[in-house]
Amino acid sequence: MQYRFEMAVDLSVPLSNDMPVYPGDPSPLFRRVKTLENDGVNITSMTLGSHTGTHLDAPLHFIEGGRSVDRIPVGSFAAEGTVVDVSRLEAGSGVTVEDLGGQLKSSCEGRVIIVYTGCSERWGDSSLNSNYTYLTDEAAEFLVGSRARGVGIDFLSVEKFGAAQPSVHRTLLGAGLFIIESLNSRVKEFIGRRFLLVAAPLRLANGDAAPCRALAVPITD
Amino acid sequence: MQYRFEMAVDLSVPLSNDMPVYPGDPSPLFRRVKTLENDGVNITSMTLGSHTGTHLDAPLHFIEGGRSVDRIPVGSFAAEGTVVDVSRLEAGSGVTVEDLGGQLKSSCEGRVIIVYTGCSERWGDSSLNSNYTYLTDEAAEFLVGSRARGVGIDFLSVEKFGAAQPSVHRTLLGAGLFIIESLNSRVKEFIGRRFLLVAAPLRLANGDAAPCRALAVPITD
């Protein structure tokens, strides 16, 4: 078994001033505050939310007294991933246990399950920001039962937009799983393939979440 | 050869309001803008510089038309590391070729060379922020000649504080090496040991640098 680091694929979305964010989240602002021309050096000031762009939710996002992002053992951030393809569902659908289950034949223990909804193909189309494909409560419970280490998705949230209660987050985070949101559409390249997902969030002290650069490292025999 | 992901060590410094930053860099501000108590959810707003905390400098930091952090192939961000121990030098010294050379017996090609100055043991001691151990021009040229992929250091900068010209940065970045600054003192645990360094900066569009979570993954036979 070989990890092909040199063939790693970037699963992160770019951070820029016009990037999509979850409705109500802080507006991102990236601004060059020193330039080669004026100051002899390029330096950028970054303002963003802990859930802006590709990021990892820690239990503290929704669980009182839950683990913060700086307290998750870093060994957790490199794990085999499995991509489940539910992109045949219409945008705005709820992903059911049946949608997931048939594709998860081997054990999920210790793995990060990435749900490819296809919504990422329309990243930047604001009509999707409140109408993306999400996990049902039962699907979240199934993933907890499967002993996955974490769950990823290729759009803004695992939760139905406007849900009365954040029950999917609570189910996953409450069971100690982490959640990676806003992965990009290249996750589809790993459907049916073995890969190592590396997604280590910034070490934000007492952070409810933090942005990360997510990489997929192909694994070959 | 085995990568022991489950034994990964965090080489990053925590991001917090009272963290040290390079003199003149933007002041970091991390602020919880929504709370479980008031809003039913924890969300944080983050303001920081592209060079705040553990971060990776791209050529664009000092090279006109140089590569930005989002244009470096992501496979570069996982590479074997080698730690060079120069902590016997007094803080504020310049690291010479002789200091490095004797410890780099095998080829450096494709590796990230991490210089352990020991200054990280005094992270937070502001008297060091303008008097840390740095690389001499000759040491930078030696590292370029050794065909290293990148250079890391366990304090704010590889450059002498107040240098008239950023010649060490220009030498390294101009030759296409990246630079990782503000690694923490745990790099010393890898002196003489094989490990994979994983340090993938945020995907900041056109970024001169970006913060990263840096991990050391032990390699065993």
C-alpha cells in the first residue's frame, strides 16, 4: 500500500472576497495591507468566520462543553476517506439511510465519509445557498452507528437549511464525530477509490470550528 | 516503512488574541460572534494576518510575479522533514552553513529542512520578537543548493530582525522553496527521527502566505 502524496488533490474552495458563505455568517474580507510596490513586501489581512470556506466543525459548535477544534487529537485529521455519491438526488433533497447504506459495504470505522451531493458543481450559484442537499436525521444516526470518525459534504452544511433544530449537527457532534463542510467538487474523483483525507483545521484556541486545507492523497497497492 | 498517522504531533502555535506576531503585522482578533446561550450556536469571527501564527510563505511574499499560496501544487505540502538542531546558539545569532551542514548528511532533495533554534521555548517572551535566531545569507544559499523543497523555523521569521534587505526570503522564495515560520517547540522531538511533515496553508486566492496547521507524522520501519 502506497500513499501517493505527489498526486494529492486539493478538495478546498478558494478563499476570496466574493466566495459563498452560509447566510448570516461573517462576511469575508481579504485585503493586501502591504504591497511590494509601496512597502517592499506583500502582506494580507484576513477576516473570516470560523465556518468560512472549507472548514471542520468541532463538537463545541453546537454542544455545550463540547470539545473545541484545538482539543481534537491531530492524528484524527488524517484518515481514510470514502466518498458516497448521491448526486443523482435533486438539489434540496434529504439524503436517506438508503441513499448511503448501499454504498458503504465495508466497515466505516475510523473513516471519514464524504457525501458528494453534486451541489458543489454549482458553488457560487446563490440560489443553492438556501436549497442544498442535506443529511436526514436518520442518515446522521446511521453514520454514528457505522463508527465513522467524521463526515464531509461538498456544500455549505450537512443540515437542512432553516431546520428548526440543528439535529444532524447535534447527532454527529454529540457522538464525537467531526464535520467537514464546503469541500469542493473534486471529491467526485474519489468515488470508488482509496484515499487518505488530510484536513487539519487551524489551531484556533477554544474554536467551535476552523478553516482547513483539505487534501486527498491517492492510495495505491 | 509506515506512516504513524495516529501518533501525529501538532507543530502549530495556538491562535489567540494574546499570541505573539511579527512587529508591525496586523493584530489578531478572535471573537465569538454567536453563542450557544444567546443564539443556540457558537460561531467565531477571525481577523489575522496571512503571516500570523504557523504559516507558509509563498514566493509572492517578496517576489514580484511570484507564485501565490493557492498556486503551489498541494502535493508539495506533504514531504519528509529533517530537523537541524542549532539550539546551542545564543538567541539572536545567525545560523551559518557550518551549523547546518554537519547535520545534513543525507540528500535534502525534496525534503523540508526545519531549523530548531530553541527560540520557540520562549514563545510569548516579547524580548525575543526582535532578537531571535535567524538564517545567514550563506545558509539560505546552502539550502537552495541542497535542493530542499522548503525551510521551516521555530520562531517568527527566518530573516534577521531589522535586516536592511529581505535577502534570506528572496534567496529561498526566489528559488521556489517555501518557508514555514512560527513552528512550535515540539519540532525538537523529531531531531534524528524520520517523519512526514504535513503543512497545507489555507487556499487564500492570490495569497502571499497563509496560516496552516502543521503536523509531524512519525515514520517507522
